[in-house]
Amino acid sequence: YEVEEGRILIDGVDYKNYSKKDVRNNIGLILQDSAILEGSIRENIALGEDISKEKIEEVLRMIGANKFIDSMPEGIDSKIEYRGENLSTGEKQIISFARIMVRSPSIVILDEATANIDTETEQLIQRALNIISKKCTTIVIAHRLSTIKKADSIYVLDAGEVVESGNHKSLYAKENSIYRRMYDAIINN
């Protein structure tokens, strides 16, 4: 979609000054529902690019996905069924993260990427997020506050408007903040 108001700057330059191909090649997107194709784990991570088996295995181990890979009969060459029906939601997300990490984009956007996963997989994704965020700009859209707690900047939206912003510490310090109420509600449940 084209911007209707305001501007989007990438390193201080309006994104319209770049070709759509350049913008798309430098953005990695991880959605709540991962797009998984029939084929192998390796093919799903490489997506037609020439990425070595060693590089893919290195990235998977870097994010702590050893258990996932080691549990597969043929490692990263194990076959995936149509739409990943033989994988858990968490395993699909691990593949999505590895896809992004082997490409090293400048910007990574996670849109509710931790919404439907178990605690163990969330820890793997947190680890991957920590690695990714050191190398690029990371935008995380999430309801799960544990996913954003370490963010440099958190924006709290209400009815599509930014109503609070800051890091976890500053937002939590405000006694009547929406963020603090949400965080306390989660901790107390």
C-alpha cells in the first residue's frame, strides 16, 4: 500500500527513492501463519536461492533449533507435507525465522509471530529475535508482552492511535499506563 499520510524513511531516505525490488529484498517478514511449501526443510528455508546446507544448519543451531532438526528423520532434508501439515506451529515459525536469518535483511517485521506457539518455541524465537535485532532494525507487532519486553521502543496502540511510547521500564513506571495494566494482568494470571 502506498502511504496516505506522513513518510516512511529508511536510514533517513524516503522509501520512494528506492526501487520496490530493493525495498522488498531488504525486508524480512514473519507472519503469524507461516507460508510452508511441500518439499524439504532446506528447500523451505532457501526458497530457490543457492544457500548451502552448512549455512542453513548453522542458522538453525544458532537459534537453538537443534532439537527440532535432530528429531527429523533426515535432518534438514526431511520432507514437509503440503502446508506443513506434519509440523507444529512452532516448527513452522522456526523455519520462517531461519528463512529470514540466512538472508540478513536490513529490516525484519514480525506480525504476531509468537501468537500461537508454546513456551519452549517462544524461547527459541526470543533467542532468534535477540540475534536478528543486533544486526537489523526489527519491528515487532505483538499482543504477547514477553515478545516485546526487551525492545528499545514500545508503542501502545488504542483504536489505531499511539497512546503511549517508551521502553518497558519507562512504560511500567507510569502507574496508570495501559501498558502497566496489561503487563500486570498477564503476570497476575
